[in-house]
Amino acid sequence: MNLDLQKTGLVLEGGGMRGVFTCGVLDFMMDHHMQFPYVIGVSAGACNGLSYMSHQRGRAKFSNIDMLAEYHYIGLKYLWYQHSILDQHLLYDLFPTKILPYDFQAYFNNPARFEMVTTNCVTGRACYLEEKENRDGWRLVDIAKASSSLPYVCPITYVDGRPMLDGGIVDSIPVLRAMSQGYEKNVVVLTRNRGYRKTEKDIRVPRFIYRRYPRLRLVLSRRCAVYNEQLEMVEKLEDEGRIIAIRPEKKVVVNRIEKDIKKLTELYEEGYACAEKVLAPYLKSIEHKKNREYLGFFYCLFCEADCTGFTDNRNFNLSRISHFVLNLLGDFS
């Protein structure tokens, strides 16, 4: 089975602490050097995707499991002095700078695109934000924080002066966004079982909640219906062979603010195992393609002194020579 990673996008659903499943998937990908040219993440998917983009294997698992066990950063007590159910000071200030520093340099040197989804509180629409310019990293952290700011239990986060909340409010599984960016084929990492649908009914949000943001209230009032529509779309795309879905196979017993370390660890391990099961058939073709590219590159380096046979001058174009060599190697499949 063939999978051309250079023409494939990677889509990461959120789901709060269910995102440990995604941590396992991403660690498997990093173990096998699977790099995509375009990655888009929502909420927990955005935060976990950051460690994938900086090639820091195990960092997302550490933040979701090991650090939770040590610092207990989920709890109602944080509502009193941070207006958040999470210890945001720990997660977005101390963690990326002191506890397990984020490799901003590796992120900014990564040529791949990385988009994080937020919800604009004023317009009620999804924003797809990137950051590859401000190398101090704080705008990047602010976007991740906004993308994972749960409504009702986390404060609004401002990015570029605009009020933002969790991207999952309006676009939990942004596969259509990935397709609009030119990636018709996508690997989609989900945190719910196939066939799952929200059973609770949408309730109109009262006017005294987010009273300054009527459009936000409107999209919050349709949250369940929109998410179920996205789940149906994803399953249809999967059945048509247009996406490769990696999702939990066992019944998910981890909730959005889960604190049970054993449950979280088991879901992480399932993520790694499911990634291996789904992606293993593609690994041979991926490794073969990489080996051909490396062989062509080193062939050109080794034979550079004799490459004048390809051209009348010495202004060689390495990519042209590599292309020539790869054509020669085409029969070795």
C-alpha cells in the first residue's frame, strides 16, 4: 500500500484529556520519522501537535500524564484565582519555558505548515492561525492556549487583540480545511470510536452568558448537531478511501477532564498500537521512497567529480541530477 507523505495532510482532533490517544499516535509517527508537509490541530490536538512539530517525542505524553500526576493541574480550585478549570499558568507559562522547555528553534526550522483552529468570539467563525515569524514564541503559545480554551470553564484568550475560544466549538475535525489547502489525502486522528454520536440535545445558551458575543452563543447552541455532522462526514470520507482514520477501537472511558492516570496511560498505549496497526502497511512504501531519495542524493555527492558528463558546464543543479538518478533507480521497486 502506498502513501505519499509529501502530498498528505495530518488532521488532529481535540477532545481534552482524550488527546492522550493522539499523543500515542504522534509518538509512533516520530519513531518512524513520518513527517507531513501540512498539519492542523484543534484544542488538545493543537497542543499535542506542537510537540510533533518540534520533534520532541514523548513531550506531549509527559504533559498529559506525568505532569498531571505530579502537579494535579485540573480542578475547580483554579476557578477561584485563574477563572479556569486548568492551571493555565503552569501549562502555558512554566511548562514551555522551565519544566520541559519547548524547542522553539526546531519548530521554526521545520518547513512544514502548522495551523491551529480557534473560534472567534465576535464572528462565531473558525480561525485557522499559523505562526512562523515571531520567533520569541509567545504568539505561538497564545494561539495554542486559545485553541484549547474550553467554553464556560476557561477564560477568553486574546490573539492579535481578538477574543478567541476553543476551535472545537465550530470545527472539531478540520479535514475540509486541510483539503482546501491542497491536501486531498489526509491522515485524520480522532479521539472517539467509530459510530459515536453525541446523544445530548443542543440547548440555547442564555443571553447573560457571553452577553457581548451573540454569534458565539449561537454556535454554542448548535455544538452537538455540528459535531455529529462532522463525524458523519469523516466516516463517509473514510469509506470512500479519501482519508486514513486512526481512532480508538476500545470503548473510550476517558472524559474531557479525566484525572485517572491509569486510564490515561492505557489510552496513550492504545493510540500507539492503533497507529501501528493502521500505518504499518504503508511504512514499507514510505521507507522505500526515502531510501531512493537518500540513495540518489548520496550517489550525486559521490559522483560529483564525474557529473560533467551530464552538462557542458560546472553549474550543477543538484535537484536535476537527483531527479536523473532517481529515474535510473526507478526499476528498483
